[in-house]
Amino acid sequence: MDNREDIRTALKSADEELRRAVIDSLRGRNLEDVGEFVFTAMGDGSWRVRKEAVNVFVAAEPSGHFIAELLELLRDEGNAGLRNSAAEAIVLLGARAALQLKTLAADPDAGVRKFVVDVMGGIGDVEFIPVLLAALYDSDVNVSAAAAEHLGTIGDAGVVPELLAAIAANENAFFRFSVLSALGKLGTPGPVPEEIKKLVGQDIFSKVLYDCLGSIGDHTAAPILLEGFLSSQKSARCAAVKAFNRILLRSGAMERQRLQGAVRRLSGGEVVPAFMELLEVEGHDTALAEAVTNLLGVIGDPRAAVPLLAAYLTERLSSLALNALSALGPAGMDTLREIYPNADEKVCGAICTLFGELGYPGGDDLIRSALRSPSPLVRRSAVQAAGRRGLSDCIPEIIGLLEEADDGFCGAIISCLQLLAQKDSNPVRAVARQLADSEQPQRRRDAASLFAALRDGDYLSRLVKDEDPSVRQTSAAAIGKLHIPSLQGVLQIALVDETPEVRMVAAEALGESGNAAALEPLRLALRDDDSRVQCAALKSMTRLEPAAILDVIEPLLPAAGGLLMITCLEVLESLGDAAALDLVETVLDNRDEELVILAFNILARHDKDRILRNAERLFAHHHAGIRYDTAVTLAGLAGQRPRAVLKNALRNEGNNLVRDLMKRLLKGGA
């Protein structure tokens, strides 16, 4: 739309979309011609039209007098939309509007000065700091408070002394709020400034002051924050707790010890119950929940055991609560033992778990009793706890639970018995033998796990011949971990098992044995039909005799593919010497582009000159990604030759993306 009268009429239309489209049509035109309409649209009743006008204005890269005109719009008190649009446009212009903004900072209209300060904060340039520091002493508190707030936003800690001086000079509460908030963003931890100490005890500042101390305070803030624990305002108490915890966590060992000593003196006092009430495990204030959990552990008051148990039962606080409960010691566990009789099954299970996890001897009888609980959840927790506590006298009862256990519970029982086998092997061996004769393969696998814990090679040798492949697999893996030389032959037999998974595990187990006699059967396994077995054999041979592995890999490379080739490359990279990288170079001719990329990346990580050496064939590769990566790598090499090779490759490059990259690299722009 070119006719000015038509534009003017269209901007008065009731059709919002028409007004927006008209402004959009002015994009790219000279502001000398269309500035009037753009400014008019900034005051439109529709935010979409105003937004379009702001964007058109900024995109026009306005000169100084247009920026000055824009700033004059800030004086229009009758149109808030127009003032906001002007402020938004100035922020988008950024430092280009700095000169005019600084001039307007001394405007007699306080409303204009406030807008100017807000815009400076929105731009966030350090160039405005001197103006904002001067504005701290503005006669209008809205201006001075905004200046403080934006100094905090810009983030230059060098202004902290000026903020402290200002908070001492200006007693206006709103202003002091803003300064404390800014100090909380800027200050580096250290002794509490005298200017801040003078505000202590004034309830109106309590919360924001504690928030501030959490950022800028060191251990010297402890007395102030401990007083805050007793505040009549809950928000202030919460702020004090979070601040104390923040300081505690960032303090050095000596200061931390002082802080912990100070808070421990609260144990047994009336503060602790109020403290415990702040722990809302399902609340939205995660920082508060973590702070209370941590500090309850430091305080060490056994009354905190119950709320900490609730925290332990929540996923996000569980680990922290476990540490806190551990810090409470036996007295805390005694408290949990007292609530156990009346607790629900979830809590009972958690208590059993804690007794096992924290090694609480006073809970052993409770664990024994819980093995007979009607709740499967509690019985399972009790089984795990019995294993951790080493309660070998419970073995018969735990074995009795096997009959009713589902797979998950059965796993817990077997894990428990593996632990208890170290304490009393006879009953565990007895049940392992029973399980070994079971008709269920899962039970026979359990037997293999128990025989492994008992280091019973004879029974494992029997199970490695089981009719079920999963039992043979478990047994072979267990034998490998036992490192018993007499079982070497058993694993070699498993290496020709009819099931690939068993052969793979046997190959891995032979590697774990550390016996060089396994090399020859592993060499034969390299000819296995299954690539997983080949890979396992290769890895085990590398483990047993790394110095000779290049002689093994070299003849494999010409025919290897897929998983075996990937394993070969992984082994070669792990060696990383010149001879290994020579073999990696041969893979650059492979027809599989994924393998070429893998070899390329290995060479790029270990010796980029090899990429230069092979650049001609890499640039001839049909995969554009390889040519792209080659160009990037060459550009990173020093000297003229890489550049000459890249320049020559550009002449033959047919892919536009790669060509563009090469051109930018040669110009030094990428």
C-alpha cells in the first residue's frame, strides 16, 4: 500500500488483521516516509499490531532523531500500550539508544525516568551502570528502587559498596527491599556487612534479608540466621533455614565445623519441632525440603527420625534423608523401632531397609520378626536387611520363603543368601543343591548364583552342562569370576556349546581367567559363526595378551564387517600406537561408510596428520559427510599443504553443502 491516505484510513479500520498487514507492508521502507504510521501503530489497541510496529521500527535501523522521537512517546501517560511499545523497541535497539537514554535519565518527569531506568535494565549493558548508580539517589523512590533492582540484574559485583552505602542512606522500606534483593544477586560470600547488620531485627526485612545473607554471607551470618529459625513469620523461618544450609554447603571444613556445632546445640530444644514442621516432602519448595532434611541430620535430634523417614520414602529426598538418618545414629533408629508396630506396610518395609542399610544392631529382632510379616513387601525388605546384617540364623526361614516367592522376591532371597553364604555356608549349600535339582530353569540358575558365592566349582561344572542354555550361560559366567584354574577345561568345552549365548559367555569368562592357555581355544572361537562370539573372543585375547593382538587383528580386517570390525577398531583405538593406527588406516577403504566414519574419527582423535595423508581418497569417497569432515579436519591443521589439498578438492567437489563449507574454510570464515 503506497498511498498515504489509504494507509491512514486502513490504520483506523476495525479490522485488526488489516491494520497489522498494513504495518507489515511498511517493512523495509524509509522511516522518513512511514515513521508517522509506525508510531501511530505502536499505540494501537491490538497488541499484535503494536508488536508488528515495534518490529518494523527496529528493523529499519532508525537514526538518532527517530530514537529521540521514540523516547518522547514515553511521556504519553494516556496510552500505556504506546509507552510499553516504545520501551520494548528501545530495549531491542540496545546500545544504539544509549546516548539518548542517558540524556533522558535526568528528565524532570519521574515517570519518564522510571521508564528510562527500566529500559536500561532491560538492555543490561554495563555502560548504564554509572547512570543507574546516580539514580539510586533519585528523589522518586520508584526510580531509585528500580535502579537498585536493575543493578542486580546487570550483575557487576563492583557496585556492591555503592549499594551498601545507598541502603544506609535511604530508609525507605521499598528501596531497601530492592537493594537487598540486588545484593543477593551480586555479592560474593564474606562477613556480613555492617549496613546489613543494622537491618537485623526489623521484621519487615526479615525474609529478604535472610535471602540476601544466603547469597553473600559466610559463617559470621550464623547468629543472625539462627535467630531467624525462631521468627514468627513462616516465610522468614524458611528463608533463614535455606540461607543457613546454603552457607553450610559452601563453607570450608573449619567453618563448616563451626556452623554444624552451632546448629547441633539446638538438639533437644523447642526449635526442633518447629523446624520439623517445615519439612514438606511433597511441597513445591525443593530447596527448603533439602535444607530442612540436611539440617535435621546435622542437628542430630532423634525426634527428627520420623519426618526424615517420610523424606526417605520420597524419591527426590531419599538419598539426602538416608545420610541424615545415618547421622542420627542408634537413637534415631530407636525412635523408628518404636513406631514400627503401628506403621503401615510401606513404612515398615522402609524401616527394615534402613536397619539393614545403616547396620543397626538394635533392629535385628525386628528384622527376624518381619520375615514372618503377612505383607510380601515387608518380608522382602526384611530378607534384604537380614542379608546386609549378616543374620545367618535366619537362613532356614529365608529359604522357606522361596516356595511362595515370585521372581522378583526370589531374586532378593538369592541375593541375601549369597551374602549370608560368607557367614554360614552349609545351609546355603544345602538349598543350592535342592535348587540345582529343580525342574525349573530359573531355580537352577539361582543355584548357579549360590554355588558361585560358595566358590563351589564342582557343582558349577555340573550346571554348565545343564539342558537349559540359560543355566549353562549363568554357570559359565560364574566360573569365569571364580578364577579357578582347574575349571579352564570346562569353559573350553562351553566354548563349543550349541547355543551362541553360552559360547559368548564362555569366551568372556576365559578372558577373565587370566590364563594364557586359553589363547588357542579363543583363537579358534574367532572362526565362530556368531559375530558376538567372535567379538568376545577378540576382547578376551586382548585382555590375555595385548602385545600380540595386532597379529590377530591384521588378518581379520580384510574380511571383517559389522560388529567384528567395530570391535577390531575399538581394540585398535585402545592400543592407540602407530602400529594400531596403521591398521585403522586400512579401514578407510572399506565399502561400509559407517565403518569408514568410525576409522576416520579414531584417526582424527589420535593423529590428524593421517587424515592429511589420506585426504585424496577421503575426498574421493562417495559419502558427502566424510568429505565434509575431512575438510573440517584439514582446516584445523597448520601449514600450507592442508590448505592446498583443500583448495584442490574444491575444484572436484559436486555437493553444494560441502562446496560452501570448503569456500568458507578457505576464507577463514568457518
